[in-house]
Amino acid sequence: MDSIHPYARPAAEASECVAEQKGNDGFWQFADGLFENQSRLGESLYQELAGNLGLNLDQFNNCLSSRKYKGKVEEDYQEGIRTGVRGTPGNFINGQSTPGALPYEQMENIIDNLL
């Protein structure tokens, strides 16, 4: 993963540091900011987004520099490998893998067939 997407792990760790202060909503707002600014991924973007979300930047920076969530990110990555995730997005519906970004209609059809 690191050779294909060198910013994936740092961005994931930064996202967890955001969640520590701002919960699930903050996590997803930060994630949205990362996706909207993929060409700018890196420390300066993380700082900008964290500031925009009103985080305590000292706490955020300490979290990042200590790599507090390195283990959690690695566990999530390994779980993805074990369960068959081969890329993003990796979706599961009732425990069944549905790889890739599927059109809404196709996802709806999969869900309807499982109901």
C-alpha cells in the first residue's frame, strides 16, 4: 500500500487524531476534506483541515508526531486484507464483499436482492 499510496497511512492516522477530539462527525468532515484535496495530501493539508475543524492543534500535533494510531491503522489494513478488500472503496453488505465504486443502481440492486 505504501508504495502505491504513500499518503494513505499518514492520512488515516491523522483522521484518527481528529476523531479523538471531534468524534465520528469530525472524522468524516476531515475525510471529506482529504478527498476533496487529494492533490494536496500531506502535513500542511492536515494542519489546515484540523484548524478549520477547530481542533486543539497542540493536541492534534502531539497525536500525529507520536503516531498514536499507527497500530489501529495497521490493524484495520490487515483486517481489510483478511476479509478480501483489494482496493477502495471496499464495501460489505451483510458480510459479502462488493469491491470497487459501484453505481448507485447496482448497489441498490445488491441490497434489494439481500432483503
